[in-house]
Amino acid sequence: MIRSFIPLGLLLSTLVIAGDYQPDPDVKYTFVAPSEVTTSAAPAEDRWIESLKANLIQGGANPDVVYRFARSAATFAINGSPQGNLVFVSRDDPDVYFVVEDTYARFIINFRAREVGARNYGGSIFIPPSKSFAVLVLDKKDWPPGGIPIDSAPGNKATFEGRSVSWH
């Protein structure tokens, strides 16, 4: 039932402008992802997403693009301390991960492109009560999942090593 979904509020229609990410040199983020093979969505997941899209359309939204993410075994830590954030991996691209904290997307990590994006992108995230998957809904075609590049801050760079990445 769509009423029971947890909206992670994110209709952020701000433009991403280089330099918006402000790193804290005292805070080191680390993300470690196993090699993952995502499974196909279950029929119940498909029904939930179709119902979500129908409700969004009925409410006047234009859910033009839907990205699906499955729960991941990846770990996210701050200053070496594991965090309780939800981590999801893209069903379409197992090199793209979403770190979600409480009610918003915290980071999007793309191992293939070697990019880390911080929140603030144009879209909405929806997670069912089971928290077994997440849906990113965008209203414009050709917008890949992404955020403010952490590299946009002078002197800040993500350090990728295999399936691990760290940044400030």
C-alpha cells in the first residue's frame, strides 16, 4: 500500500553548482562495497512501484524515470566508525550505490565513473517499510542518479582503491 511507504522527502529541484560541497577535513568518509550481483525485482516490488507511480501521476507528478535499488551489503563509515545508514545498490548497474540517512540521500557512489556525489539532486526517494529496496524517481529523462560532486570543493578528491572509496 502506497500510504505505508516511507517518503524520504527529496523533491529537490535545486541546480547542482560546482563548489557547493563543503568538506570537513576532520571527517573522513569510507565506503566499502563487495562485488554484488543484483537480482531481478520480485513481483511484489513491481506492484509496489507501479502503484507508487500511479499515485504520483494522480497527484500531478511526472515520474518519467524510475531507478531501482536493492538493499546492499556495502558498509559506510565515518572516521572509521560504521554508521547505521541504509545502503542500496542499483538493480541496473551494480557499480552505483546510494547511502540513505534517516530521511534523505546522503551520498551516491559510482565505482565505474569513480565519482562520489553528495545530496541535492532533482528527484524523490521512496522506500517501503521492509527497507529491502529503494526507488529514485526523476521527472526528467537523461538524468542519471547523481549529486553534487565532492570533487567540486577545492582540494577535495575521492580516493578509489578497488571496491573501496574514501573522501572528506
